[in-house]
Amino acid sequence: MAVERVQEDAALRQERATSDEKLHEEREARKRALASLLRMERETTDQHLLIERARSDEALAARDDFLGMVSHDLRTLLGGIAMRAAMLTRNASEDEAGQRTRRHAESIQHFTARMNRLIGDLLDVASIEAGKLTVEPRPEDAIRLVRETVEAFQPAASAKGIALDTEVARDSMLARFDHERILQVLANLLSNAIKFTPEGGRISIRVEPVGEEVRFSVTDTGPGLTGEDLGRIFERFWQVVIGDRRGLGLGLYISKCIVEAHGGRIWAESKPGAGSTFFFTLRGARTPE
């Protein structure tokens, strides 16, 4: 009996070893098949991704070309409308009918300016998304730029009964920036300040050296912003007032991208009921000997 039991145990061990070896071979075969399948799927996925990327690039290029052509045509038409409105304003008589014509013509000029700005904002966003936003910084006088901006916006502020002034530390201050682009940033900040500052309020623009940088700030006496709003104001299409038809919520987003393209930074400080201050910095430039 002992011999038979030993033989049975040996046979069982042999059977188990054979079964384990077969199971191991089956698992290895499944692993190889799965690896092969995954490799094929990965290659197929990569190929699909390359095709989709090529299609996406073509679609973006087509979109940019289309936007460029349409914006050019729209701006040409808007320029013609604005020119005719200016002629109506100049040629309007001094009687009641002429004054009414002048008011309507001025409204047309205002609307065409807003439309032109919206077109420019949409083109800027398309350029930013495509990584094609270009700036050409060079040594420029930051104080002269601020004074130029204030002069352009003084009529709009005065019409609303808002005091607009500048605070500068010296007669000139050099920084490295693209004149037209930073003028666009200041215009966006001032437009928002005028929009949200009530009649009788005050807006101040300050420019000062801070270390190796030049810091700009626009302070208003508007309603201010909550902490939640401060964390989102530079997002694309974000608006303080939901559904505000006076803009698309692109100005601050574009301003942020422009400032960062200069190597600077932009931020805001505010408290509800205490107004807001928007800051941005640019690299300073040495005064030539």
C-alpha cells in the first residue's frame, strides 16, 4: 500500500507540474497575443491621430485665411460707413434737422468703432490660439504712452462726468514694449474703468519704476470685484455682468496675453464697493548715455 501511495503521489505531482506548465504556456501565449494586439491598436491610433492633426491644422489654416479675408472686407466697409458718417456730421446744417442728423451720424461712428474693435479682438484671439501673437518690443517712453492714452480717452471720461488723471514720477521713463500693443492694453483697461465707474467718479493712471521693471496701474472708483471674480477676470469670454452686450469679454484676456508676450505680468486688486486697480509690468530700458 505504501508503494502504491508513493506512486500515486508522484503521478499527481507530475500531472500538476504538466498542468502548471501548460497553464504557463497558455498565459504567455495570451500575453504575446495581447501585446501584439495593443501594438497594432497603438499604431492604428497613432495613424488616426496624425490624420486628425493634419486635418485640424488644415482647418485652422483655412479658418485663419477666412477670418483674414472677411475681417479685411468688413473693415473696408466699416471704414466707408465711418467716412460717410463723418461727412454727414461736417455738412449738417445748424437747424434742428441738421442737429438731429449730426446726432445720428455720431451714433453711426460710435457703432462702427465698436464693430471694428470686436473684429480686432476676434482676430487677436485667433492669433493667440494659433501661437502667432507677435510683439516687437523696443525702448519707448512709457510716460508719453500714458499721456497719449489719456488724451484719447479724456472726451469719453468727461462725457460721463469722470475725472481722468495721471500720476507720474518723472518726465520720461523708458521701457521695452511694442507701442501699439501696449496702447491696446491701456485702452482695454481704461475702457473697462470708464464703463464701470459711475458718474462723478475718478480714474487714475500711474506709471513708476519698480526695480528693473516699469509698473503701470489703472485705478477706478467703481463697484469693485469679489474674490471669485478676481480669479476669473482674465479668462476668455468672461464678463463681470453676464450677458453684457457692450463686449465679448475678450479685452482682459487679450491684454494678459500681450503683457505676457512682453515678459511682463498683469493682475488686479479690488474689494467690493472700494473700486479696482489693474496692474501690469514691463521690462525697463536703460536711458541712453
